[in-house]
Amino acid sequence: MSIVGIVLHSLRQHALSTAVTAASVALAGGLLLTVWVVKTQAQAAFTGVNAGFDAVLGARGSKLQLVLNAIFHLESSPGNVAWQDFLDVQSNLDVELAVPIAVGDNYHGWRIVGTTPDLFLKSEYAPGKKFELRLGGNWFDPARRSAVVGSFVAEKMKLKIGDKFHPFHGLVFDEQMQHSETYVVVGVLKPSNTPVDRVIWIPLEGVQRMSGHGAQADTAVSAVLVKLKAGSALAGFQLDTLYNKQGNRLTFAWPIGRVVAELFDKIGWFDRVLTLVAWLVALVATSSILASIYNSMNERRRELAIFRALGARRTTVSSVIVLEAATISALGVIVGFGFYVGLISIVTRIIRSQTGVVLEPFAFDPVMLWEPVVFVALGALAGIVPAIKAYRTDVAQNLTPRS
């Protein structure tokens, strides 16, 4: 019988322990793959999302809070920006497009954001990609109480063209805070796989003049999305100096990707902890391979002695044990990809529902190559200790009939 045949025979003979040990390896492999891919994919996805703009101008405060609120529609607004400040940045010669937004209302927990049609008609959420409406839809009329609904909101709330709804005051849904104004859905956005999909969009004046928003609301906005002209390499630095260093009222969050990267710097310790946990699980799984095979050695002494008596060398017998351990680990790695598919599907759905950002979990990542190699190598290492024990098996002693 060949070495491979001997290994397969042993795996079948100890099927239960093989299955349990391979399952522990599979869980460790699936967890490590999920942690690693989510970490790399999330950082790339979030730092790459900017809604087609280079910067955000907002009230004095945290740049990260400003970007999370204006671009990702998370967090609360740090404050208001005077209408004149919007006009000033809009008229800057280095600014190609400036779009004001106003926040402060929701519909059953989904954010309602006021803006101008320029957000959809003059910007690209990705190079060469503009926002589009589903068949039969129209962009909202700034002079009417009309709304364009993001694709994800429309899916979850079953909103369609012609439906009417009442906004609720605040960012957290409270049925007692319903506004009297009624809005009509005139369009539903096609999926863009950006945070825009999670928002209900209405005219800027709709939020500014909503009942209960105060007298100064119609003269201010929550933030201004800014796109710089191509070729204006110094524009960002100049505006950063103007607002952040020379001024003391406003914050210019630029560039958006670098600001978001600060978030990952702050939670980097969490990624490292998750990765460490995954590796610890991998070590425990590897140890289970060692324990499983080592504990079976007493049962296999006579079998190994017979192999030796039939002419098998000590190195051949020990190689069988190492190969068996590596095979168990390889089986675990294969099943681990199934665990990965299940885990990553759940995680990506949660991230999409909470942020609107869509990950590409099945796009190639180098970890998908080196992780199986590392796990099989760890399995082979785990087989060395029982292999040494097999190597030292005494043929004469173990061939003696047991009384």
C-alpha cells in the first residue's frame, strides 16, 4: 500500500476524530479569513467613498465627525454653516462644485437629507458614474414637497413612486415627533452601493423651513460638499489654511479619504485583537491535531510495527504521520472556505445596512493564497511530535501477541 493509501486508510479508521479536528481547523480558518478580508476590504471601501467630492466644509469641530455625517450619514451634525459661507466657498475660483446639505429629520429611522439637484445632476459618485433613477422617476422639484428615495431605503420601507409620507423630527425615530408636512416620492435611485442609497433626499428648503426647525434654519445648512477643480493641486492646501488655520468658525475636512483613514487608525487596536484571536484559535486547532494523532498512537503501535516488519523504513512511518496531520489540516482549510462564505455574507450585509458601503468579499485577496499554506504547514508541524513517537516504535515488542 502506498503512503497516500495508508494515510487515507487511517483517516477513515479514525473518521470521528478526523472530522472533529478538521472542523476546528475549518472554524479557525474561516474566522481568520473573515477578519482579514473585512479589515482590508473595509478600509479600502471606506477610504474610497467620497460621493464624488474632495472635501466637506462644516461647523468648527471634528473633521471625522463632519465627514461621517455629511458623506456616510452617520453621527450627528457638529453645527450649522451660514448661507454666506456656502456662497463664499461656491464662488472660490478653485472650486468646481459646492453642494449644500441639511440634516435633522428622519422617516422611521432612515435619514432625510435636504440638498439641491446639483448633487445628482452635476456630480459623479465614482469616475464616469452618475446617479440614475429607476424607470419612471423624476428628480425632486426644489419648489415642491417631493422626494427621491435611495434604493436601500425604498427596498426596506417598500416605498415607490407616488407614495406619500410625513417626516419625523430628529435623527432618531419618535412617532410623537411627526411633522405636519407631506412629501411625495417622485423618484427612486438605482443602486450606487454608496451611503446615498440609505437616504431619503428632499429639497434643501424642505429641511430648512420644516415646521419646528427654528427661525434661523432657513438661513443655514449643515455642511457643504466641495469638489475642487482638476489641476488645482494647491487649492486643498489653501482652503485648509484659510478655514482651519486662519479661521476659527469653520472646519474644512480635506481630503476625505485621509480623514476617514483616521477612523481606522483609531480602531486599529480592535483589528489587531480580532486577528490575534483568530491566530490563537488556529493554534488551538493545530494543537487538537497533535493531541488527536498522539492519543491514537497507543492504538496504532501494532499497526506501525507490522508496517515496519513488512519493510517500511522508520522515516516512511514517521512521514505517514506528518502527512496525515497535514491532510487533516488541508481538509479543515477546504471546509473553512465554507465557513468564510457564511461569515462574510452576514458581516457584509450588516455593514451595508448600517453604512451603505458594499464590500467585495469574493474579490481576490492574497490571504486566500497564503492562509491555506500556513494552516497546512502548521498541521504538518503538529504531526512531528507523534511522528517522532512512531519513529521510535519498537518492532519486536509491539509484534508480540498481547495476552
